[in-house]
Amino acid sequence: MYFDPLTLESVSEILLREDANGILLQFGGQTAINLALPLANEMPHLSTMGLELMMEGTSPESIDEASDRKRFEEFALRCGLRMPDGATATTPEGVRHAANEIGYPVLVRPSYVLGGRGMEILANYKQLESYMRDAYLSSDRPLLIDKYLGNAMELDVDAVCDGEDVLIGAIMEHLEEAGIHSGDSTCFIPPQNVPDEILEQVKEWTRVIGLELGVRGCYNIQFAIHDDLLYVLEVNPRGSRTFPFVAKSTGIPLARIAARVALGERLSDLDIPEPQTDAVCVKAPVFPFIKLRGLDPAPGPEMKSTGEVMGSHVRASAAYLKARLATEIPVPTQGGVYITVKDEDKYSMIPLAKKLRDMGFTIYATRGTSRVLRSEGELEVKTCYRIAEGQSPDALDLMRQGKIQLVINTPKSTGGAVLDGNMMRRLAVELNIPFVTTMAGARMEVEAIKEALDGVPEPRLLEIKSLN
């Protein structure tokens, strides 16, 4: 084992020292597969020094086709795959033109980045100009501008391809909407809210992508469902951070299978065990916000989590509760719930607020939300002020007084609601109060509370099956 940077120079020196005859890049994350093309170009020089090296698994050419935006768009068009409208740009003028052509909101990100670094969702021209002041543009590292699919459901797929067959390890449904980094998302195996016809389409597109790209080994695909249509967001020709979660959830040793396939074996020759299907598994992210003062804990396209935990149970709500408890953020069973949601979520909030009331919680809400909850839901609600109104009591006052044990906040993407949300999230982190920012998250939180009131679910044995 070497503790050296994953750069072309360091890796080449290690290969020469070890007199290596092969190298496998698929399990080193984005940094490792970024070495594929540089290392392929370095092969002639290394051979003059006596090193005959094979790059195992997916070829550098296929890796570049999956990673290069323009090439992958051409691939998707050729294979009949749907992608969000997008463009690339290497100049500020090009970025502005692309954003205007695509239409706001847009998701802007640098290419070849780790953990979504530098990715942002921009709602208007003013936000774009602010982003451009800090963005780095160059001809070899352009900015990618995509149409942001608002209120879309995101799916993750981990799979293995040997050139003839495809093994889908799992399809994962994200609790948070598309646009939140997959590493910061809570996700479910198997999916809980995806129609069967969409799942069949996901499986077919996963098969087509693996075979047509020429993948040899593992790959990860991120899909989105928007207005009942399936979109491909991106393809990573490597093992993803969810591989261990998939293995523990299904019992299938996916990484071991992928490694053997990358080294030349066929899926049909492997004795692959059947996956377990009698339980739901939930992965939840763990964040470092309490240790990093001043960092906005709002979820977004840039990854902020530093770990993850898992829950497993025959009921999805119990699996979610187990995962939530493992994050060490409490699941409240009494007290007050502060609710402030955007207009399109107000009526959807009524049945959740009724469940919270029936479980004994006191409901606090801002004026717009409380008006709907009272008049349409016939609920008793204590009205408080928005933070921007500068009057007491507001959410911060109630949280400091210990009256709030859960915050449900789905803010608009512009205006004072953003600032209010940031301030509430920051205080919630410091006081260890759970904070929910989507309606899907609110629904699962209410289900978890109901489970907690019935008692903590019993442990369940996880078993990774052997591969002969």
C-alpha cells in the first residue's frame, strides 16, 4: 500500500517500482478514472522503460465517452436516451448565452469535479453573474449548464457489465428531490414510489448504457423522473460510494463481482447469489455541521456529508427510523413542530399536520401556512412571525425557548425565504433539532415518529453472501 497522491507522476513511479502488469482504476473514485486517458497516453513511454502494462476493465476511450459531456450527449442521442437540455461553455459570454437559451433555473457545474464541487442551482441572471465572478473557465475544463428539473425524483443505479450481460445491483430511490448531491441524499432499496413501467425503463436503459458504452466492470447511473418522463443525468464508469450500501442491502458482493468481471471473467460463469427481497434498506447521510461553524447546512448539488449510516427492516418507515437514529439527530415523540412551506406545498401539508396533531404535537406556523391549515384543515395552529418581519415570536425565538422539536421548511428559491431558511437551519444544527426541507422528507419524518411512538424496531441481521 502506497500513501501517495493519485497523480500521473506518482502512479507511474509506483507502476515502475512494482513492475506491474495491470492496473484497475474503477474503485478509486473520480480521481482514479481521471487518470485513464493520461495513463493511456503515457503507455508508450512506460514500455520503453520495460513496463508492459494492461489497463484492466473499461477502456480509457469508453471512460472518456461517458465523462465528456459533448460525447455523451451524442451517445445518448444515438441510443435514444433522454437527457435534460444542456450546453457547455468556456467563456462567460458562452455561459450567459447557454443559460438564456436553456431557460432558468439552471444547474451549473465544472466538468471532471469531485463531490459536486462548484455546482450550483441558479434561479436568475443575477445569481448567474454572482456565480461567474468566482467561476474558473478554461478550454479543457468547461462549465456544464443544464436545465434544472424542479421537483423531480432522482434514482441511482449500481450495475456491472461484462460486454454481453448486465447485472443490476440495485435501483435506489432518493428521498430528496433531484439536484441534491447523491452523497447527501437519503435513499431506499428497493424504490418505494416509482411506477413499474418506469422501473422497467430504468433497467432497459441501464442495460443499453453498459453494453453500448463498452463497460467492463462496474458503473453507476443517476436518473431523474420529471413529469412522468425518465431522464439520464450522468453515467460514472466506476464504482460509486453506494456500492457497500447495495452489497449490505441485497447480500450480493457487487464489488467482488465487478472486480472479477474487470479482470476478464463473465457474469454467466459466476455463481451470483439471489438478492434478499424481504426487507427495505435506507441509507442516511451524516453531516459535520456542528463542528464547522458558519457553514450553511442547506442541501444542494455540492456534497457536504462526511459519512453515512444504514437502517434495515421489513417496513420502510421502521428502516428509515433506524437510519435516522444512527445519525444521532433525535426523532421527536412530543413537543412542537414549526411549519413554514411554499404555496404549492401548503395543501399537501394538511394531512401531515393532522397526523402530528393526533400524535400530540403542538403546531406552530407562519401566517400563510397557518391560514391554510386552519381554514382547510380545521387545525389548531399557533401563528408566529417570519424571521424577516423582525417581530417576536419567530422561529428562532421558539427554538431557543425549547418549544420546537422539529422544523418543516420548504422555502421558495428566491427572496427572504432563503435567508430565513438559512438562519433556521444554522440554529437547528446548533440545537440538534431535526430540520426537513422537502415534502417527501416530511412524510417520512412523520412515519418515523409514528414508529418511534410504537417502540424502537428490533435489530435485523445483515448477511453478505459468498461468491464461488
